[in-house]
Amino acid sequence: MPRKHREHLFGRERKSKQHFLHVLYFWIFLPLIPRAGGYFMSNSKAFLQGCYDHWTLQDHWAMPLQFQMTVCVDVRVLTPGEWTAFSYTSPRSPYYDLALQGDDSALYAWLLGVKHRFPGQLEVGRWYRLCLRRDARRDSFSLEVSGNPDPQQRTVIARTNPPTGTLLLGCKPREASPGATLATVELYLFRVWDDVMEHGACEDGTVVGWDSRMWGITRPQARVRDDALQCVFN
């Protein structure tokens, strides 16, 4: 084969390999990169003072309670007191179907109207990732707190699921305990998946995500921009 043709074929082969490696790189690594643009609120957090402000999942989005589910949210308590990260309540239910709360002495998780107490508390001014996992097939309900390698688990036998209800980040004034001191908290990356697997720190949820289209807020001050948040990529 003439030298000119060999060089031409070699050049085409090298370009083809480079193109293949480029496509392979994006195929492997792109799913691991969070959506920095679009509707993913990588640089936004909820700022909730007591029960005066809250975020509400919009009506055209739904969060049915799953037999297997993982709910994670980043929480930073700014002032001491009682706080609610989120609550989920079905119509006509007098108690929370699913909720995560805390105060100066413990953490509390609700499942189908039953309140479970977990020892421990969140240090003021520090971010924590809290994950609730429900696995009805194994009668398991657990709370995982970042920095603690051992999830706290409860045995819960519950085979029924309530109808689709209302999901809030924060709380409403009527839900506060009488005479209680209410904390100011920040929330970030509230996400829900329909499994009990481990998920990436910046991976968005499949059932409910940290998506600006999904949430309504009581007033503009309840959403704050912060370019120092973990999942902000410049």
C-alpha cells in the first residue's frame, strides 16, 4: 500500500478511536454529574423560621407512599428548638403518614400515624444528611444520619398505604407544639426514590426531586440562593 494511503488510513483510525473514547467518557461519567442547570436547584436552599414558612409539593406532582422508599434531605439547624424537616399527610388522617422532626434532645420519624423516637440531636450550625428508608417487605423502617455509620432501625409491620396526600417542607403554625420554642432551619436536596438503595450526594430523586417546578413557597424569603452549597458546580 502506498505511504500516502497508509498515513491517511492511520489518521482516520486515530480520529475514530478518539471519538469512541470521547463518547465512552460521557456515557460513563455524565450520569454521575448532577444537573447543574435547568430546574435542579443546586444553589438554592429552604430557609424556614419556625412554622411561618414552608414549601409545598405542587398539586400536579404526587408522592404516593411506597412499600419501598428512600427519603433524604440535608438539614442545618440555625437556632435551638423544635423543628420539622418535612411531613406527608393523607386526606382525613389525624397524624402524619411520614415525617421527620427534631428538637434539642432527639430525632423523631413518623410512619403511618406512629411516632418513633431516635436518640441523638443535630449540632447547631452544621449540615447533616438525614435519610429515612422504609422496606415493608422486611418490616423495616430506619433513620440514617451522616457521620454515623450505623443506621437506627425499627421493626414496623404495616401492609397498607394511604392515598396520595400533601407533602410539606417545614410546618404550618397549627402543627407546632403549644408553648414550644421553634427553631430556624435550612433544608437542601429533599429527594425521594422508590427503592431502599444508597444514592449519590447530588443525585436527584426519581419520585420527588429538588426541582423548582415541583415546589410552591409561602413567600420569596423562604428560598435563598447559596453558591457555597455542596452540589453547586461552576
